[in-house]
Amino acid sequence: MNRGLACKKAECMEVRAMEVRLLVSQWCPVCPQAEAVWAEVARRHSLDYRVLDIAKPEGRTLVADLRIRTVPAVVVDGQLKAVGVQSVNDALALVGLAA
């Protein structure tokens, strides 16, 4: 998890980067497109971004906990926000960074 300090005047508080998880699978034909979109969003902004394969333990756990039925799926700070492939602008809007 990315953490830093944000200071305003004499007060400092800890700031945590938004956690974004993209759930994918090897058999998903559109997952590489979703990975490219979210990699671009993560490149532009400070996000704690990871791609999780649903065939691996961490991905399976998240799928079970959130009852996800399709991939690609986008989880932001522990909440399912979208499924399918977003445009870069739509992805930015999902994490509150739209221009």
C-alpha cells in the first residue's frame, strides 16, 4: 500500500493511495484491453494498482468475498465498481480523477 504524508499548514496527516484491483483470467479475451486501460490510469495517477488472476488464491478470495461473476472486474478500495472494459476517461471517473 502506498502511503505518504500530506501537510496543510502545521498539521500533517497520513495519506493512503487508492487501492485498485483488476480481476482477470487467462481465458478472458478482453482482459488484456482492460489491463492496458488501467495500467495507463495507474501510470498517470498514484494508485495502489494490481492485476489479480482469479485462478490464483488472492483473486479467488476477492471473487468469493464480493460474489463477482464476470471478468474483467474493477474493485476500488474493496468495493466492486465495474465489470467489462472501460475507456481511460471512464476509468478515471470511476476513481474520481476525471478531467
